[in-house]
Amino acid sequence: MGCDHEVRKRDWFRMSNGVVKSHPICKKCGAVKNLSSDKGRKISHFIIILSKLRTKLIDRGYKISDAQIRLIVRDLLEIDGFDDVWSITYSQQRDYFIRVVQKHLRIPRWVIERHFP
């Protein structure tokens, strides 16, 4: 499922802020390591956010079933590289998370965004 990432070599890539920097490259899968401050998080971080979201919505009378939670988590895990904190940014994960939650819960984006740290 995931790669253990062993650094093979380094190569020069442009970062999101325009600076060119030497990035490690995995010799197993060829992924380029994310060196920005926008580091990815593990799936557990998003499950905690989903739990907090569920609690708030239940308090407001919106029912979220266990099946919906399982479907959301399954869809997140099916996204290629979602749980690979070596190469994905938190911003990308956040966008994926919001789209998947909206697909299953039909709630506005701002309601979901309020639960991010």
C-alpha cells in the first residue's frame, strides 16, 4: 500500500514560493519529498476532524450514521497518496477531505472548514 521511502538522490525543484531547492527523491517509488512548511498529516488527523464535525452536527440535529463515516474514511484511503505525508501537502489533503465529506454529507464547505485547526 505505502512506500517506506528511501532517499536515492536529490534533484532541484521549484517550491510553491518560487525558490529552487534540492529535494530528496525516493529510490523505491520515485516520489519527491515535500520540503515546504505545508506538511501532510496522517489519516488519523482527518478522522479526528470528522469526529468533531459529527459531534457538532449531531448537537444541531443533523444525523450522521456510522456507515457514512466508514464511507468517508474508505474514500479518503482510496485517494492515491492521501496518507503519504512524504509527498502530499496539507492543503491538498484538506481539499480532498472537504470534497469527500461534501459528497457523503451534503453540507456547505464553510461548515467543514470551521473544524480545521
